[in-house]
Amino acid sequence: MRFERNRDRRIPELNMASLPDLIFTVLFFFMIVTSMRSVPMKVRYQTPEGHGLTEMKKQSSTLYLFIGKPILPNGKTGDTVVVQVNDRYVSLDKVADHVAAFRENLLPDEQEMMTVSLKIDKNVPMGIVTDVKMALRKAEALKVHYHSSPAIREK
């Protein structure tokens, strides 16, 4: 008996059954990683304490404004109060323009849900906060959320 080689050898087909699982796993990974956007802090602020606080539900259509003294490159704090919109300093007369530009970049459904979150140092003069609120009114950003820390209750 003689052994012959099978001359009609073919390469087996590639099993594609696990390919959709792999694609969805990679898709979920990128969805999770890209939604974790953080704004670099350029303003030092200490939030005031509050009672009856609630959390914001949807944060994708939220514009963050930080008001406080700037953090200098040497780690110290500056003397003047500045406004930080997302990741850059903005003068008070340009706040309305940046809010309007942020609204234009949102989807039409999210434009109605747009919220401005104010994170203000507790030592900032109320006049500056009022000027920022007037700029928000000018930009028709009427949903404003004030960020604060929960009050510490003594027992």
C-alpha cells in the first residue's frame, strides 16, 4: 500500500463568526475613551457649600465656565480674577461670543438643552459674577447651573 499525497489541497476558509464581537468591542472601547474629555484647570477655585444639591443629568451639552484667580506656571495664584471657558481664558466682553460659538457646534436638539455650568471661587466679587450672568443673557444661555460642594453637617 502506497501513501499518496492529496494533490487537491485547499486552504481552509477563515472563520468569521467572532468578527462582529471583535468589532463591537473595539467600537465600545473608542466610545468610552472619547467621551472622557476633561478641561485643563487654569483657574484656582474653591466652591461654596450648599444644601439641597442635585446632579446634572446630561453633560454633553454643558459649557463649563470657571471664575477665579489664574494658576501661574510656577504653581502660585495670580492677583486678578479671570474667566476660563472650557480650556482658555476669555475676557468678560467675549464670554457671549464663546457661548454662542459653543451653541452653534451642538446638534439642533442639544441646542435647546444647552446648560452653562458656573464653577466660581467663593471669594470672587459678586460684581464679576453679575457681569458673566449678563453676558450669558446676551448670548441667550438662560439655563445656568451653579456648582457647589455639599455642606458639611456637624453631628
